[in-house]
Amino acid sequence: MVFIGLIMADDQAMSPLEHKVARQIEYYFGDHNLPRDKFLKEQLQLDDGWVTLETMLKFNRLKSITTDSTVIVAALQKSKTGLLELSDDKTKIRRSPKKPLPEVNDEYKTEIAQKSVYMKGFPLETTLDEIQEWLNGKGIIENIQMRRTLQRQFKGSVFICFDGEEASKKFLERSDIKTFKDNELLVLSREAYHAKKAEERKQWKAENKSKAKHDKEKQQKQTEDKEMDLLLDEQTGCLLKFSGELENVSREDFHELFSGHAKIKWVDFTRGAKEGTLLFDGNAQEAFDKAKEANGGELKIKNNTVTWQVLEGDQEKEELKRIIEAQQESYNRFRGRGGRRPGGRGRGGRRGRGGSRDRDQGRTQFRGKKTKFDSGDEEDDESVPAAPKRERDEAGDAPAAKVAKTENGS
């Protein structure tokens, strides 16, 4: 950051060079710089607050203005601020003991905020001298802070601290501060700027939280779809659809019909319905053929004529997907109520458990959301992915509390 010192309205007797010199030295010893200038504070401890002009001429910005100590003496003698004192031999300067540094507390920070203005829109190649010249006649200014990136590049925005709150309010009311070299400027009180940044951060966090949630859901959906496709491929040829007059038929009747021939993992059927689907732990055609042969070449259930169809291709995948999703929906609903994992209830209250005789046998699992076709007493906790790391606010969005400074205050 680069700063300048006090700009006084009553030091017009100074030459332009003396004006710059006095302003820069008074900045070094001013309220804004001195409390944070480690080098200068160390120098003050050596000789009761006195610092030699030889030492001051090592400061880069002052050295770029003049290297003539007589110019410095003349400038400080003409200054009306009363901030600095010259030694009798005109070789040393110090801050006047009559003007002690203010205590940097909450009250002081509030006062600084109330008399400061934020401006944005300056061309990035703009210099401090150009901004200072543009501000001449627009109020008594204590400090100009050129805001910079971590790479020390000017960001096009500044904080301007006036000598009082009234001066900053009058500045904000001016009509000639809206543009700089044809560039439109954003002009806000410092308090309004911080309120604006707080709202922007709040909105940014909300948008990022929403985006993270959307990305998580999208990733989870992609994972589930992939696992669903793998599961569907693994289950090929396992579905047997049936239809007929089935008013007095229960799910247990199907288990009994195929007992000893194949294991049924899921019965998608509601009492009173005229059709349903069986999911076998193995090939449905083989299961059907064995049961049909064992029943004299015609497979009935409770003397009811039934039409049987082994599902294939897209019809098989769609039906299997529907069974998996219905079972998962039922599982999530029961788990959300704090109940035990349901024993394979399907859509519409259809109960798809394999029956008590099959409870302890092998199970098929859809891992996307812990879908299981078999019932079981154990319950696997769903894994919860770690929350995404918060992205930090942009380094330059808010002024840093402290910035490492070079000897010229930049």
C-alpha cells in the first residue's frame, strides 16, 4: 500500500516541491502510518523520538521527491500542521509531544471508518500523484490508501480518509467525483462498502453451498446410475413375470411352488392383483423349467392357470430397475422414521422378502444406497462424504488488518 500524509488547506505559501515533501514526511509520522511502521518506531526509541534527516532520506518515496535536506527543513518550517518539530541544529525531526498518537481501540477504528470513503474504477496504471492531484480542493485528506493485490499490482480502488466525518459526507455529496479520466467510479462510504462486501460474501457462500450440494447430488446420481447398470447386467435373466386370476394367491404360495427348484429373492406382488414379478437368485428360465417339470408339464398355482414370461432385454431392465427403486424408497422411508430396516417391502406395500426359510441365505446388494433384496437384522450406516473445503474469500476483497511495509510506506 502507498499512502500520503496530511494535505493542509493553509499551506499555500509552499512551493509544489515543498508541499510534497511536507505531506510525505507528515505521513510517515502520522496517525495512519506510525503505529504500524516497525522501522520508524525503532528509530524513535534511540533518541527521545528524534530521527535524523540522514535517516529520513533513506525512505524511498521521500528520496524520490528530493535528496536535499534544506528543502526538507524549509518545507517543515512552512507547514502549519504542528505535527513535527525540528531540532535546533536543523538536523533532526520528531513528532510533537503535544500531538500524541491516538489509542488504537474500537472507538478509534469506528471513527476512521466513519470519515473514510471507498472509490473504485481508477485505471490500473494510475499513480498516487495523479489521484492526489485529482482530489485537490475536494476536502482536507489525512490519508490515501491505494489497494493492491498480493503481487503489488494496483487494484483500481482506494480508501480515502478525511479529517472528519462531515468532510467525508460532503465529499460523497459532490457531483464531480463520479468519473476519473472518463472512467466511471463507484463511490461509497467505508461503512457502506463493508456492508456491501459482507452481503456479497454471504451470497457467494450461499451460491457455493448450493453448487456443492448440486455437484454432490449429481455425483451421487452418477455413481448410483453406474452401480445400477452394473447390477442390472449382473441380474440378467432372473425375472419371471406372471399373470392370471390370482385372487386367493399370496406371496408364500410362490415360494412354495418353486421350493426345491430355485431361490426367490423378491416377490413383487400384492394380494388381489392379477399380475406380478418374481426375482430369482439365478436363471429364471431354469427355475421355471424345473418347477414346470416337477408339476407334470403345466405350472399352476392353487389350481389357477397362470401365464408365465421370462423377461428379456429392455423390458427386463426396466422392471428390475423399478423393483430396486421401489425397495430403496421403502427402505429410506422406514429408516427416516427411525424404524428397523423393512424386510423387502416394495412399491404400494408390496412385500418382497424371500420368506422366513430364505432369510439367512445369500443376499444381493445395490450399493448406491445400501439396497438389499433380503431382509436382515444388521443395518449398514450410509457413508457420509466429508463436506467440501470452503474456498477462501479473494485475498484483495477486504483491506488487511496489517500489511508488511517497505520503508516508504508502500
